[in-house]
Amino acid sequence: MTIRFAGEADTPQILTFIRELAEFEQLAHQVTTDEETLRRSLFLERQVAEVLIAELAGTPVGFALFFHNFSTFRGRPGLYLEDLYVKNGFRGRGIGRALLTRLAQLAVERNCPRLEWWVLDWNRDAIEFYRNLDAQSMDEWTVFRVAGEALTALAEGDIPPKRQR
């Protein structure tokens, strides 16, 4: 098995992995990106994320898409794993572990004090896999998101009145 950084020519494969992951997570309806958008974000404009691709005998079988975040408490960047995916039929062969190991190596090389990610709470196999790596769940934190019309409204200062509880 090899793990390598993706290049611009890998954009179609990255999009395929993203779509397969979204299908697995029952979120395919949320995928709106296309090859050109990915190409610009990953390789052409200000690079906002990086991708590792795992291959077996030259065939792409998994990927990890990640980017730097920042810890104000530590005063240093960390790595945030946005997507980790191994194709069905190749799971259980250590590919996911190898991708996470490479990400941990990059975090150490880049002086990042932590590697973080989210996992869907129904994905018990993934949760058990991560716990076996001594990853700690951050149960005391709640994730918030503003998107779509709410994001536009907030950007325009159109904040709705406080909702009744």
C-alpha cells in the first residue's frame, strides 16, 4: 500500500470518493460540488485543504481530506480531518489506520498539537475504530453551523429576534 499526496489530476477520483462517502453517510443529497470547484479549492487558488490518497497496486482505494485549523489556547495550528473514506471491499485491511497514521505524522512534522475530526453518532464501527486508536470523544462540545439563507442573513446583519424557548 502507498499513501501519497493528491495532485490536480486526482480531482475526478477525489470527487468520486466524496460522493461514495456521502452515499454511505446517507448525505448524498448534500453534495453540490463539482470537479472544477474542487480543483480550484485544492490545487489552483489559495489551497484550503490537502488530500492523501491510499492506493493498493496503483488503484486508489481511500482518501483523507484535511486542513489546518488553529488553537488559540495552544497558539499553533492543528490538523482537522474533514473526510476519511475507504472503499467498500477494502475495509478491514488497515487502510484507514494507515491514512490516520500518516496524518498523525504530518501533524507532528508540522508542529501541530492535535488532530481532530467529527464522526456521525450512528457510525458505531467508526467510533469503535477511533476509540481503539486512543482518540477521545469531545462530548462536552456541541457543534454549531450557520449555512444557506441563515448565513446570508447573518452576513447582512439580519439577525432574527431571540427565539422563545
